[in-house]
Amino acid sequence: MTNKTLNVQGMSCGHCVSSIEGSVGELNGVESVKVHLQDGKVDITFDGYKVDLKDITEAIEDQGYDVA
């Protein structure tokens, strides 16, 4: 498993948290997603053989947020 922390801009409320955790959590190979709203960070644990970081980043950006 790979652990990665992404800096995500544009998150401001509980809806942002559920939107990101829901969309990324549905990806095959993602074990866990934790949004830290105050810090603007998202911790992700995933299986790099099933999903890559590009797919995870796209899932976040598709929700309207910017991954820095």
C-alpha cells in the first residue's frame, strides 16, 4: 500500500469533505481517504497496482477542487 498526502485547494465545508472522500473512496484500489479541511490536505492510502495517483487527482479535480 502507498500512503500519499495531497495539497487540495478550494475545500471549505463539510460538503467538500464528503464530496472528496466519497469520490476518491469509490475508486478501486483506494483503501482509505481522510480530508483535513483546516490544513487543506487529503491523506490517501491506495494500492498502486490497482489505481494510480493520476486517477486519484482527477477524481478530486472532477469535484471542482485544485490539487497543488
